[in-house]
Amino acid sequence: MTDLTPRLRIAILDDYQDVVRTLDCFSKLRGHEVTIWNDAVADVDVLAERLATADALVLLRERTKVDEALVSRLPNLKLVSQNGHVPHIDLAACTRHGVLVSSALTQRPSYPTVEFTWGLILAAMRNIPLESAELRKGIWQSTVGLGLRGRTLGIYGFGRLGSMVARIGVAFGMELLVWGRQGSLDRAQKEGLPVASSKETFFAQSDVLSLHLRLNAETAGLIGPADLALMKPSALLVNTSRAELIEPGALVSALRNGRPGKAAVDVFEHEPLTDPNHPLLLLPNALCTPHLGYVERDNYEFAYGNAFDQVVAFAKGTPINVHNPDVLKQEHHNEP
């Protein structure tokens, strides 16, 4: 930061692991006044008090909702910066209050999520977490797992992540089966991969069924009890995408009924999940992790690096990756 660049008061929210200050990219904010919050807070009153003097907010994904109720109580706020899509940010409200929203929509796939998906598949199919816990209690080999070679990997949504998960499945010697919207089916067929004849066939034949769909109005609640009931008692459902793709309560009921036999879940309808009595956490046939798919140091360097670049650009008066450009046209827009 040069002597001519304004010094911003920056609040970084939801740094659960207190990792941001250890990242290489954090040095980009040198010279600014930075406050980091490590807890998850949904209470608007608490957030408004904490962020009352902030010029800029830095978010990670959708951990904090930024809407009219919050923005209207932050008179000094000029910028919200993050990486990725912004469904949790009310762009209209930000525009009304003269708050710029910058977020890079890059084409870089989330490689860590693909890797983590396979970590869940291997862990669930071979009962790794259970066997590790049993060994620490002095119990030797209490289960018999299932291998992957020759079994059918169902990919629901053949986009960037789904296609990468599929290719790794081929390396394991699995048979592939693809389902999704027409675009997914066309891409799979172009690569010479088999597509299911129907949604029912897809659920019935998959030994491992992995979801790779973006959550929107069309996909919310797309998978219901009837779909899950078609799955094999030996099958595994994997969800590293969004919990809301499945109808509320449907997966818990399905696992209790034994179809599918197992689930590996990294996403929940309400996050962060801190209730140990959540129905999924109480099921022995559900392997649950706290949305770790994207939580990886290189990925954090990339995401926070983009967010910090946007803060620096804004401070210099040359904002980038702007989602509500009308703010720039406002006659009385507050300069940093």
C-alpha cells in the first residue's frame, strides 16, 4: 500500500480455523486495519455491533448472509469482497446503500472437493473411520468392507466436478453411469460414457451415487424418498454438493429403511452444524463431515487471494469483479 492509498478498516468473517493470518496472501492487506472473527454469528444485532466501523467485509463462500437487515445498519460499509457466487448477498440492498460487491467468478475447478469426495467414498465403503476408532479400543477387524473395482459409479450432474470424479472412478476400475439434465447427458455421451435410460434406472443400478449439482430453484428438493428407495441396500450415496438437493428428512428416513445402505455427507441444510443430536449424526450408516470439501490451504490461498486483490483494487479506486456496477454510477458514491 502506498502513502496515497486510503487505509481501510477491514473485517474478515467466519475464519473458523483462525487460518487467514497464516496465509501468504494475507500480506496483501498490509497497511490496512484488519479485524478477524473466528466464530459463526447469525444474529444481526451482534453483527451490526461488531461491524459498525468496517469499511470492507471479506467473506468466505456463503458463511454469512449479507442482506438489507445487516447492510442498513453499517453506515461506513463500502465494499463486500469474496470469491465465487453470491446467492447469500442481497445485491439490490447493497446497491441501495452504496455498497460495492466484488467477487471473482473463476473457472478454476474445486480440485479439493473432488479429492475429498473420493476420500469419503473410500472411507465409507471400507469402513475406515469405524475401524480406526475400534482399533483404539482394542478391537481388531470388526467389519468387512466393499471394494470399488467392477462396481457402478453413478454421477448425478456431469459438469466440471462430476466429470473429474467420474474419471477417477475409471482409474479405480469402476463402471460409470451418468444422469442429469440434457447438457450432462450430452457431455457424457461425447466422452463415450454411458448414460442411464431413466432416473429410476440410475438410482437402482448405482453402487456409489455421487451428487454434483448446483443448487438453484430447479434442483432444490430434486431427490425424494421414491428415488432413494430404489437404491440397493449395499449402495452408498455421497453428497459433497448441497444438502438441499435432497428433500428435507428424506435421507434420514431412507437410511433408517436401509436403502441406500450408507451415506457420506459433507453438507447440511443449516451450517455450521453444531448440534450433536442432529438425526444424521445419530445414524451409524451415515459418515458425516463438517463441509470440508473446499477447506484446503491452497484453495484458501486462491479464494482469499482473490478477495484481498479486490480489496486492494477498491482502495486504489479501481474496483474489479464488480457484481453491482450501478453503485459506481451513483453521483454521491462514497470514495474510499
